[in-house]
Amino acid sequence: MNRDRFRGFTLIEVMVALAVVAVALPALMVALYQQIDGTAYLRDKSLAHMVAANKLTEVRIVAESTRRLPQGRDSGVQEMAGREWYWWLESSETELPDFHRLEIKVAGDEESEGEPLITLAAFMSSDLEVAEETGGGSGQGDDPGQDDESEQDDESEEYDEPDDIDDIEETEDPDEYEALERQNEEG
């Protein structure tokens, strides 16, 4: 009989291969679970950031309509993506006059205020009347030293930039573009 014809793996070689698989497979499973946990953490962190951004937008809208900023602390629950998210808002004055620091913390459960998923900080001016008086943030306030003629000269200048985003109109038709320019010059 020819020995080469029946040559295969020995028992020891098979046992070593099984030992390698037995060590590598759990390590691979642990890495996979860590990846899944990391993905879930990033998803939760992204959703928490959306909750904080929504709350900041809500605070800005309420501040504009009531003409006052929230004071002190506030907290609540908001539902997003089929889950309840707990948020905490803290408003404090800064060293600069008329500026407040808003800090919004968001967590997945009520006990996690000390370790939130996200903390969003924003600064808002408490001088809410000034934005309305300056005509949409043009940066020019009323100067008592200006006379009426200089104000009329400013109004007759050529149209440079829109004061508000609603004034922007886009067109690709040259005739329509000229009509819009004439309308802006007249109005």
C-alpha cells in the first residue's frame, strides 16, 4: 500500500485547529457586540442632540413671542423616535450685560441628569427689542445725530442685499430677472 494516498490531518492537527477557532470565535463575537453597542450609543447621542436642538429652537421662538428669556431651571420629557427623552434647561446670566447662557442637558432616563448623553450650550441676548428696531439685523441702530436727509439718501441707494431671507427670489430667465430688479428699484 501507498502511504501518500491515505495521508490526511492527524488528530493533533485537528485539535490545534479547533483550539484556534475556540479562541478566535469568542474574541470576534466580543468585537461584534462592542460595535453594536457603539452604534446604539451613537444613535442615542444623535437623537439626544436632536431633542436638545428642538428645545433650543422652542426657547428661541417663545423668547421672541413673549419678549423674555426663561429664567432659572426647567425640565421635562419629550418623545422622539418612539422613546421618551428627559431634558433639563438651565438659564444663567453671563459677565456680559444682556446676555444669558442656556444649557440644555438630555438623557435617556430621569436619573441621568448628572451624566447626560448630550449637553448643548447657547448664548442669547435678553435685549429682544433691539433686533426688531434695527430692521432685521442690518447692524445700524438709530443714531440721534443723523438728520432726515441722510436717511433719505440711504433709501435711494441701489439695492445691494435683502434685509430678510424672504426677499430673495431666484430665477434663471433673464427677462424675469430684469423684471424683478425693476420691481426692487421701484419698491
